[in-house]
Amino acid sequence: MKHAVVVGGTSGIGAGVVATLRRDGWKVTATGVSDAEVSAFKAKQPSASTVQLDVTRQADVDALFADLPALDGLVNCAGVLMREREYEIETFQRVIDINLTGTMRTCLAAFPLLAGSSQGAIVNTASMLSYFGGPLVPAYSASKGGVMQLTKALAGKWAADGIRVNAVAPGWIDTPLTEALQSDPARNDPIVGRTPMKRWGKTEEVGELVAWLLSDKARFVTGAIYPVDGGYSAT
């Protein structure tokens, strides 16, 4: 049975990825940043393997992967946005540290295990804001642009080690974090109106693409960024 670690897998898009991979027969370890987040996830998926992890703590990241006997897939879903507070330099740095540097930390820590797998693969989480800026979220936008370029850099560097590195770029996805937007017609209507498919995406729909990118079916795919946004970034 193949084993994947989904960082940030206890909530939002990450939880949808975990559900999809487990359905497809993967052994999955899901990480969450707090006890409360992990506990809430366990209540919904009681048989899932979970670990508390703060991706800004290098020692904790190293310890997680040092304890694993083998690994075939890594999915990076941990991320934050703090809206207007991102114009404060301390908050800007914090968002970058979690979203971009945190992704690099886990990739580096997982590298030896993935290189020892016959089909090691990484899927990072970029964003539609990897392509165009968000005026209210400068740090989030910068971090997700960085994740896109980091994905390409690692793909080129680690191809010789048998590791594929790709990313998904979600658009407007139905998660607890977007409930307020969906319930406000002034925000929801322009979003849905610009989206060619005229609806919000589902976490499982992101999960389906992640599962494919981790699978042997995508064995000649690396360095690619796949939008999952119902056509939003194409309009």
C-alpha cells in the first residue's frame, strides 16, 4: 500500500484530498496545526492517521519524516491568509513562512524517503493568485506565486532522483473559510458570475486531481501547475 503525507490535511482542501486518497486505497497521514483541528478531523474520519504539525518548526518537520519507514507521496496543503494585516511586515513574514518556506521545509525533509520510492511524487498547493495579485492579500499572493516557481524548480532538480513535483492551483472552493463569502450576495454573486461553470468548487474535486498527479498515470508529468477553478483564471 502506498503511503502519502498530506500536510494541512485535517481541514479545508486538505481534508478533501485525504478523503479522496483514502478512498483510492492510499495509507494517509494527515497533519493539522492544532490539537483542536486534529480532534475535529478525527471526529469525521476516526480511522485516519493524524499528527499535529507546525510547518514553521524545523525540528518538528524533520521529526515527522524521520519517523516514517517509507513514503510515496507528499501533498502540501497547509496555508494561511490574513487579509489587510498582510500589509504589516511581521504578518507578511509569517504568511510567507507558513505558505512558502513551510512548503520547502516539508519537501526537503521528505526528499530522502521519496527518492527511495519507485514513484515518489509531490503535489504542492498554489492558487489562482499565483497568476494575478490579490490587493487585499499581498503576502498570500506572493507566497502562492513563490509556490508555483518553487514547484518548477524542484521538478527540474529532482527529476533525476525519480521524484515528480507538480502543483494544483485552486480557485474559489467551498470550505469553512469561504462560508462567509458564499453567504454574502455582494461577494458571492460576482465570484460565481465570473466563473464560467457558475458555481463554487468542491474539495473532493481538488482531491481527484491530486490523486491523479500522485498516481502512476501521471508518471511523465512534472513541473506542471494545474488550475482547479471552474475556468475563473481563463476569463
